[in-house]
Amino acid sequence: MALPLLASRRLFSSFVFRGQPSTLSSNLSLVRIRGLHGGSLSPPSATLPRAVQLFSSRIAFSTAAAEDSGASQTLEGRYASALFRVAKKKNQLEKVYGDLESVRNALKDSSEFRLFVDSPAVSVQQKLDVLRQLVNRYKFDPLTGNLLTTLVENKRLPMLARVADAFDAMYRKEKGEVKCLVTSAKPLSAQQQKEIVAALQNRAGTQARLIIDYAVSPQIMGGLVVRLGEQVLDFSVATRLDRLQSQLLAPL
């Protein structure tokens, strides 16, 4: 059962978008959406075709392009790939990337926004109305707006974070960037980090621009677990012990 419209306004009146100043039209690092509670939402459109356009300009982003592109990809990868190709063709890659970074950060930081995205209790029309206001308020690119609309209409909005993550990976690949996550059992010294950077740069290639984050997880017991792009290099003590245990339990 859909939430009453006024209730949905109240519930989602405090979404928080975080991002770099350059990615938000307001040029603020923290923006709180106000005015949904008690205010009037934009009137819904009379008809809602399968690929609704939020703006007067026609943008070639449709459900078919997302569903049919790259049969070997995941579904979220198809949506991201369709958006990436059109954004690149229209020279809007940077703008769309910035929009989706704001969305990704909002999903991480705001439990209310995650509830709005995931909840089946909010109707399609209510989601379209709220997202239309967000798109207009933060001056998202029409392509970003069309992606959000298409996901809502196809009842796939809960995969928004995965679509944004897939787009992020494509963007970084386009820019020659490789995201790395190095997990250790205890904090690494500056010298250890320096040696790891050199080893990862050698593996990724001198042309790659590494974006490295470090995490600490005592559960790995020792050694390292490295995620280099899509590769996972597991040199942890815990994994070695698991493998040894499997070998010992294997029948002779």
C-alpha cells in the first residue's frame, strides 16, 4: 500500500546530499533539502510513457538501451553502460559523474533517502514527484534525471547504488584510474604503504593512476587483502589457514 502523499513529504523532507563543491550547483559541501513538508509538489504529468523525459529536450536514454546492451553484463551494468555511452557522446560525462557521486554519498549518509529508494510502500508516482524536485533543485543533468525516472518506472530504483557504482568504475577506467583497497590486520607504517604503492603501480602499469584506500580488519589475522580494480589479491593469514584446513579435511 502506497504512503499518503503528505506522509511521504514529511518522511523524506530531510534528505542530505554530500559531495565536492564542484559537483553541486549550489557550490556547498552540505545541502539539506527543505520545502517538501507542507509544500506543493510539481503536478504529475498526465501520462507516464515508458521512457519519461523530465525535461523538454529529448535525450536518447531508454529502457531498451539499458536492457539490451551487453548481454554478458549484470543488469545494473547495462543501465550504467547505456548512460555512460550517451553521456560521453554528449560530452556530459563529468556532469553526470558528479551527479551520481552526490547520489552515492546521499545513499551512504542518509537512512531516510535509502528508505525512500528501497521502500515498495512509496508509489511510483510519489517517487517520480520527489525525484523531479531533487533533479530540478540540484540542476542534475537531464541524462541523470532520465536514469532515475527509468529506474523508478521499471521498479528497479533499489539498484540505484549498484548502477552508480558501475558507472563510477567505467568513469575511472576511462580516466585511467584504478581504485585500490588495501586491508591489513593492523595499521601500516608509512614505509610499508610506500612499498605497497610501488608494488601495485608495477602491477597496474605505469600509466594507471592509483586511488588507494587503506582499511584495518583484525579478522584477517595478518598479511594483506588487496582489491585492485576488479581483482582481489588475498594474502591474508586467515585465508591461508582456511586453505590448510580444507586440505587437511580432504579425503586421502
